[in-house]
Amino acid sequence: MSNYQLVEKEAFTVLGIGVELKSDYTDFAGITKEKHDFWEQVTQDGTLTKLKELADNDYIFAVNEAYDNKMMHYAGVLTEKTLPEATRIIQFPKSTYVVVSGEADSSEELQNVLTGMAFGQALVELQDYQYVGGPNAAVEMGQKDGKFFGEMWIPVVAK
């Protein structure tokens, strides 16, 4: 059984700077490489630092969303503010969320671990709820004892 819980969350907004993922949605290696390259770029070019300066807390969101018939991936922060170079203001609904907790040795590994646990285990095991789309996010919440920790947040509806 997975380490997940169902949590009621109020609506919230994430300011994101993103990229369209071009790999087929079944090409895990291709998607992983595209996300890696994107995070390397936003870290090195200062984009992530600009986002963090606007954040309401220390959380860093790695958001996945099908938007405008495109598979999008964003680096984001919880805020009502904006930046001219922001790609999208992502509205997360008031909803029940599947929340999966985890830790890893790096930020990138944390995203991969949380995504795998959420989509490969938690959503498969869920009996009374289902994911019907909308934005989902791996949320890096901090570091402790050299490990990155966080949660995956996926909105679900009752079956």
C-alpha cells in the first residue's frame, strides 16, 4: 500500500514559467530528459530565483498540466503576484487531493519519486476517487538531514 492520504484543499494559485513537453506521453525517458533540461535552464538562468522572490512560502512547485492541447511542465511558486515572463497563472481547484509524501537525494529525484508513487501506486489503489485531469504538482517543501522532502498533490473526484 502506498503512503498517501486524501486531503481537502482550498483553491490556490501557482505562478509558473513553463515549457511544452514534446515527447509522447508514454515516453517516460524522453519526458524525464525534457524536464531535467528545463529545470537545469531555469536554475542556471536565474528564472527560479525570480520566482522564489515572489513566493508566499518556501515551496517550489513542479506542475504538470494539459493546457491548450499541449503537455506543459512548469516551475512555479505559490503567489498572487506575477512576472512579465511568466508563462501561466495556474489555478488549482478547491478539491479533494491525493497527497503522496516522499524524500530523495536531489530536487529532481524527489519529483520523479513522488510522480512514480502517485501515478504508479496511489491512484491505482484508490477505490472511491479518480483523477480526471487538471494541474498536478510535485511540491518541494524543504531539506532535512541532506534529503529533499515534499509531496505530490493531485486533485481527484469521487467515482
